[in-house]
Amino acid sequence: MGRFVVSRSLQMLASLLCAVTLVFVAVTQLPGDPVRALFGFRAPPPETYQAIRDQFHLDEPLWQQYTLYVADVARLDFGNSYPRNAFGTSRVGPEVLGVVRASLPVSARILLGAVAIQLIVGVTAGLVAAWRRGARLGRTVYVVALLLVSTPALVAAYTLRHLFSTELGLLPYVGVSQWTGFVLPTLALAALSTGYVILLTRTEILEMLAEPFIRAARGRGLSALRVVGVHALRASLTPVVTFLAASTGELFLGLLIVEGVFGVPGLGGTLFEAIADRDRTLLVGLVTIVMLFVIVANALADVLAAALGPRIRLAATRSP
């Protein structure tokens, strides 16, 4: 297990370096002058314009900017955003980490809520679909799961907002000023993965029902509900838990889309504002931080899968 953890840690570090490089190059190659864009249609004062470029090393060669940024990321220093009001001043904006700290609690509520829905609703619905697989209820749950799997987060977000906000007026259209504002973003984020959890739970339980220990449980006169809901479900949870851990990275990406649709002031909403303001430093910092979360979450998921499944760990250590 120790060898697997070391190997996966080295792969994670290589992935982090590649991600930082790709994000930096992609953002810095965007067309236009980001400092000139701060002033809109008005010509910037030359001294203010040059002071901002000097503060953000924009006159340095690209390789030197990259070296400075990688060194800062290694220290978890993502710098400051561009000035919020550049007219007459060259003072930088707030720290990128400060912006992330302010928006992270909002995103965490949506993310944790989506994970809870996946675990509770997904496993329960998958259990029902397996237990009642030949009845109308089981087939209905199965069809709903297929619909959820085929619905991207963007489509789910717009559909839920149109139905519950525009048509029915039951929930807020945008924002999270009240607790009800978290309902639609959380449901939209959880929809896709919940469908996968339902199908995965159903498949695993059906496979477990053919195992000898299940036949032995039935031979002891246990009820069908107890056999399926306790013995088969307990043995089926390992791949479900592994999937939930591995899908955390995908949830982060869906979170950015959902928050943009609902105007949530979380990481996704801040990212869209940085794009609109052409704030290169904030944009690079936010994307880098999200990529760090995704890569670390996937690495932890691999370690968890290896801990739960020795065959995965053995195959990984034997691979070249």
C-alpha cells in the first residue's frame, strides 16, 4: 500500500505541474491587453498604466512570468487581483486567496448538499430499483436514473430554474440571499451523478443476489427485504463509495457551471466575474485552485479505491 501511495503522489505532482502550465499558458495567451481593458473606452494615464504592468510583471518574458507564478503557487501565494477601479490609482485589488476564502463557504454548501443527495437518494433509489426490479416501481426508478444520466448539469440547471422559478415561482431565480436559494443549484449539481449512483447500486445489488452467501441468507428464512436491504446492500457499497470519491472532481467542474447559471457568489460565480472583467491574475488563480482541488480529490479517490480493493492496488503497482 505504501508503494502505491508514493507512486500515486508522484503522478499527482506531475499532473499538478501540467495543469498549472496549461492554465497559465491558456489564460496569458488571451487576446487583448488586460490592463488597457480596465479603463474601458477611456485612455489610461500613462503612469498608472505602466505601474499596473510593473506590479503584475506583464512586461517580463512569458517564461519568466511562468517561473514566478510556479514559485508563487508552490508557496500557495496566488497574488492579488487587478485593481477594481483603475482610474487614477494603481493599487492592486484584493488577494486571490482572500477572494477564494470569501466564496468557498457558499460553494461548499452546494457541493456537500449534492454529495448528500447522491449518497442518500442514489443508494436508496438503487436499492428500490433492485428490490422491485420486476415491478412498475423498479422500472420507473430505472428509467428516471437513465434520464438523469443523460442530462448535463447545464441542462438540469436551466430546466429546474425555468420550472420552479419562472413557471411556478416557488424558489429564487438567482442568488442565495435565503436558504431556499441553495435548493435549485444543489439539485442541478447532484442530478447527473445521482443517476449514476442509482444505476451502480442497482447493478451491484443484482450481482450480489447471485452470490452463495445470499442464497444461504435466504435459506435461513430471512425476508426478501432484509436479504436485499442489509446483506446485499452492505456488500455493494464499496464500488458506490469509490465512485462518490472519484466523482468529486467532476462535481467541482459542474459546480462552476451551476453557479454561473444561478448567479451564486461562489467559486463559479467569481470565476465568471473574472472572465467578464478580464482579470487575468484572479482568473489564473481561481482556475489553478479548482484544478488543485480536482487533482487532489481524484488522487485521494484512487487511494481509497486501492484500500478498499486490493486487486486495484496490485494492478497499479505492477503496471509500468
